[in-house]
Amino acid sequence: MLKLALERTGDYEVREENRATHALATAEDFQPDMMLLDICMPDLDGGEVAFQFKGHRQLKRLPIIFFTSIVSERDAANGKPFVSGGFRVLPKTVAIPTLIQCIEEEIDPGSLQ
């Protein structure tokens, strides 16, 4: 649903990878501007996947936002992002406009206010 919502804006092309062990290869092929990762994934958790990206020559500067159900809206100040381990973390219940704002801020850090 998230993929459809982002693509429906006309501003995003989204690739989806449901297997954490294939995320690095998919990103190498696609060359994304940023990555949304769940924390709880089969095979590897999102932190391990992020660690792989940070150790990769071409992808180490790729912005990553964690998008997860283990964080509630209350934990995340009513759907607003918070930072953990240097990464923004959003609850899966976040409103699409809030998610898009976070994506834009990660892609263009100069736009942070």
C-alpha cells in the first residue's frame, strides 16, 4: 500500500524487496535516492541491513528511514519521526504527507528547518 501511495503522487519510483538478504543487490541495481527499511524482517533485521549499506562503497551515504510497527504513534510523538542510532524512525501508521516530508528532508538535507 505504501508503494502505491508514493507512486500515486507521480514523484516517486518505488522498488520493493521483501527479502532482507536481497536488499543490497536490489539497491545496487536500482540505485535509489533513499531507503525505507522495516526493523523486523525475515533473515536479517533492518539494523543489520542498514549496517550492510553503510559498509558498501556506493551505498554508504544512502539515506535510510526506518518504517516499523514496533513503534507506536505515541512513541513517535503522534506520527512525527524521531531519531534512533542516527536514523529517523516512523511508525507504520504515519500519515503519507508526514512520510513524504521525511523522505524529502532525507533526500535534500539542506531543506531541514
